[in-house]
Amino acid sequence: KEKKEKKEKKEKKKRREDETEEERKARKKAEKAAKKAAEAAAEEEEEEEEESGGGGDGGDDDGEVEAVYIGDDGWVDPNKTAAMLEAEKEETDEIPTHGKDGKKLSNKERKKLIKAREAKMREMEYEKVAAKKSKEGAQFACSQTAVDEKDPAWQNALDVVIPSFSISAAGKVLFKDSSLSIVNGRRYGICGPNGKGKSTLLKMIASRELRLPPRVEASCLYVEQEVEADDTPAIEAVLRADKKRWKLLEEARMLEKKLDEGDEGDDTAKRLSEVYEDLAAIGADQAEAKARRILFGLGFDVRAQDQATKKFSGGWRMRISLARALFLEPQLLMLDEPTNHLDLNAVIWLENYLQTWKKTLCIVSHDQGFLDSVVEEILALEDLKIASYKGTYETYKKMEATKRKQMQVAWEKQEKKLKALKAKGSSRAKANEQVKNSKFREPGARSKKKEKEAIASGQAAAEVTELLKRPKDYTVKLEFSEVAELSRPVMEVNKVHFRYSEKHPVIFDRIDFGIDMDSRVCIVGPNGAGKSTLLKLLTGECDPTKGELRRNPRLRMGIYNQHFVDRLPMTKTPVEHLRDRFQDEDYQSVRNRLGKYGLEGHAHEVVMRDLSGGQKARVVFVELSLQRPHILLLDEPTNNLDVETIDALCDAIREFNGGVVVVTHDARLIESCDCQLWVVEKLGVTPWTEGFEDYKETLLEEMEQQMQKEQAEREKRLKANAEAKIAKLEAIKAAKARKEKAGN
């Protein structure tokens, strides 16, 4: 090692001696710039450590980020975007003096590298600031009708009734003079296109910007952030949510410790007995069984339930947050896209669990099947207002279609009247005014005189008559181009064996199957079984350890997963990116396709970093369609999409003449596209021939049997522990009685 270092020093010295004056100046300038960038990065790192309080309780002494396990997909840091990770990776590397070909870089080339690094650092800083602002909700403004906080009806209410409220975000009005009514004990689904304010409404309630009755506010929970990554086991993170129970348990442990150390005072034994009684009164012994049942349903096996939260990725820590919320059972529970972080098995369990939810529930979800199974009423966002529709999501869609037809008829009548008045010589303003004032009084409505009196006395509000607006249909059309048929087999898997390395367990052993252009396959199975790994094998991201995987040489694959969405160039607009990728496409054809896929016109010329997850997903789908693939390989394609876009995706897949392999938690996509289920478990891949409903029923039965088995074992242990505690207290009392008797 010393010889190598001496040799490198000699070579470096020789290079410097051979430098021209111009090269020497450029080298010093580059070294100075690199030093400056390193100092800035060090300062930024120190600031981050100060903000996080020195790295948290569970952090290592050297300040390194703890890696987290994410099933069969490897190790990642969950709290950073792709841009941040890439920038940090480059930040730790020195500016190279030589290129990949071994040639010495010119000053101009080194300057380019320095500029590129500085740009990435700026991008990382921008994303940090934007994420912080979004988290704080600083860009939102909210107002509502005044409430009388001393009113007993308000103080004791469990129903939420807000006559009027308005919310705007960054200057854009989302709700204007809208009412909100939530009845205690009902399950609501909040629906509307992307960007209309569904999540914002929940955030305003959770942040207390939108005031609710005190009894509801005191027990209101919005599941938004994952639990902290530290050494706390997952089961303990859930149990600690019940602060009263946890406080009593801590006190019981402290008192038991005192008794073990020989403290036989009356107060200690008496207080311990009282604590045991309080724990029994709140059913503390059953709490752990309930928490473990919830965690198991959400995909945590017995071993995973006892692992530290820092061992899980951000998505898995979101599951723990959801488990905490279900365990606590707040008066008002608000879930924002709860199925996004779940696989199909966990979605099936959650759907079944929420059907018996007794408290008030508000859900924002893109999963139509999930909404149909869980909710009793839909709150739809329409024209800056909230409209209520009783029934399931399917009922709402029928009622909304009828309402839209009626609005279209009314608008056409209005336009006919305006046209007739203008033909008679009336100006546009006069015609508009005449139509506004010509509306007939509805049967049972107040007379004009009584209406004026009611407004004057404050019993009614003055109605502002406006012309009807033409109803706008929100439609999305996705399509995948028709392609020439390839000869069979398009993809062939022969006796494939796979593991990531010798240290990792075997995931697949001797699997055999084929995929052709008429295949419609949905991959399902328990967590960690290898669903994502199977897709990686098919796409070529991973190679089989043994066996062979053959692909038709003319095969084009269309791959969609969250990684592809995150890797979009953040500094380019959708139009720029697509025209760079597909140079045969002109400006207008790209914009037409983006518009057809549901991306609003103004977003076509906005850089990717400022687009939402749903908007970026649409860009990737446009990219997929332009690739003209023979087979689509889709990993959770419905995440970040609204219901209308998912409907369009289902239509596009049904009409596509190529093959489809999908991993999804969306039941409607599976059933609508007539996908055959392939179950990944026990190192193999097995077709499920009985249909989706049978798979759901079988899965729930197996989960219930497993949970009952574990519950029986747990109750046995709890009974033994309880008997030991009682025996201990009795022994202490008996010893004390003997001592007192001997003294007498």
C-alpha cells in the first residue's frame, strides 16, 4: 500500500512538472472550486444534523444513514428522492482528472463536471425546501363561518356541520363557500380528479385550520407520515400509541422492580395492585393481541412484528402508522390513499376490516373496488363545492351521470333563450340580465316579498343568480399502439433458479412458464415471496442463477414502475423529454397525446420537479405508448392515478393486442382486464384457476386461521404471566403477615 502511494505521488509530481502555466492555473482553479463545493456540502450536513437533533436516538455514532430492508428489492434510504441520492453520491466523489477512457480531462471538461455537480446540489436543495414547505402546509389559506365555542350543542357534538368554508392553495381556489356535513359513525369516500383538493381538505382538518367540534377534534387522526425509524420494535410502536395503557405498564414495571429489590412497603404493594386493576379495566391484556392481529393483516409476520422500525423502508413504516391508527380507533379517522403502500393481500384484509368500522371514517382513494366495499356515502368535489351522494361509489357514478345530463339540458335551454333575445336586438349584457331574472319561482318557495324580509332579518342569505355554466366532462383516453404479432414463445422461462447472492435465501427454484402476446397475468402472493423479483427477471434487470430465460429477439418491452417515474429528468418539461426520446414526434403531436392522457395544458411546459406524482405517471404512460411495446410489464401502475385514469388504463389494456404482466393491489384492474392470477410462494409460481373472488375468500380464511393459532399461543403465555404476578403479590402479602404475627 505504501509503495502504491509513493508511486502515485511521483506520478502526480511528474504531471505537475510537465504542466504548462495555463494548465497549472486551471488545475488550481478546479481544486479551489472542488474545495468550495466540499465545504458547502459539509456545512449543509452540519445544519441537517442540528435540525434533526444530532441524528436521533437510533442513529449510529458516526452519523451514517441506517440502511433499511424493503423485502426482496434490496437496501435503500427511504427519506430522499432520486435527485437527492444522486447528488449526495456525486458529492462524496472527487472531481476526476481522467475520463473513463483513461485520457486526461481538459480544463473545459473538468469545468463542465464542476458545473453539473453544482447544478445537482442546487436541485437537491430546492427539493428539500419544497418538501419542507409542503410538509408545513405554508401555502394554504382556510376560512369558515364563525362558531360559538360556548354553545353546548357545539361542545358536545359528534357530527360535523360546517355551513360554509373556503380553502385556497398557493393562490388557487380549491373550495369556495362550500358546506361540509359528516355524520357520526358513517364511512365516507372523498372523490374528485387529481389536484382538486381532496388531500388538502384532510390536511386542513388535521392541522385544525378547519375547526371541528371539540369532541371530534380531540380524537381526530390523519395518517400521513411514517413512524420514526429507530430501535423501537414495530409492535411496541403500535402499542405506545395508547398512552394511557403504556403509562400504566411503565408504572407497573417500576413497582415490580422495587418489589424485586426488596421494597415490601404497604404503599408499593397497594399501588401495584391498583395498577393491575386499572390495566384489567381497560383490557390491557387484549391490546397486544389486537395490535399483532392488525400488523399481521397488513403484512407483518411474527418475526417482522418484533423488528426495529429502522429496519423497514418508508412504505413499510407507513403501514406501521396505519396500524397505529386502526389500533387507537379515533372518533374521526382520515386515510389518504391507504392502499398505495399495500400489496393485494393487505388491501383485501384492510377492506374486510374497515367494513365493520364503528367510528367516523373519511377515505381518499383511487381504488374503486375498495371504495365500493367500504364506504356508505360519497363526498364529491364539484365546481369548488362538496356534493353528497348516499351509497357506494358505483351508485355515485350513476347519480352523477344523471345529474350531468340534467345540467346539460338546462344549459342548452338557457343558451336557446339567450340566442332568441340577441336575435331580437338585445345586447349581450341585457340578454344575460333578462335570462337571470326570468327564472320562475319553484313550488313551495317563498314569495319575493317574504324572501326580502327573510334576508333583511338574517334568516336567509341573498342568492346570487348566475348564468349556468356548460358542464365539462373530465375524460381521459389511454391507448397502446397495435403491434405486429411475434412468433411463440415470446418469453420462455426454463427451470430458473434465483437468489441475489450466496448469503441471501433462495427466492425461486426450477420455475417454468411462458408468456405470449395473448397473456393477461396478475402476479400475487405474500410479502417477500418475490413478486417484484419475478418482474426484474422478466425485464432483464436480474439474471437467473441457474436455468435460462429466452426472449424473442424482436421483442420490445414496455416497463412501468415507480423507479421509472422517479428517474424522469427533473429539469425538463414533459414536451422536452418526450421529443428528446422520440425525435420523429413533432411538438403538437406530443402535446395532443399528453392532453389525451389527462395532463392539463399548462403542465406540458412545466419542469418535471413541479409536477405531481399523478402527472409524472401520465408522462411515463405516454412514453410507454410511443415505444410500441409487444408486452407490458407493470408494477403497481394505479398508484397516483385518479379513478377516471384507472378506468382509461383498464380500457387501454383490454384493447391492447400485446401481452400484459402486472403486479397490482387494484381489484378492479384485475377483474376488468380478465387477468389470470399467478401466486408466487414457496419458491415457485402457480396459476390460480378458481378466479379472483375465490382467491380473496381463501386468503382471508388462511389469515384468520393463522391469527387464531397465534392468539391461542399468546393467551396461554399471558395467562401464565398473570398467574405468576398474582402469586407474587400473594407471596408478598403472606410474608408480611407472618412478619407482623412474629412481631406481635
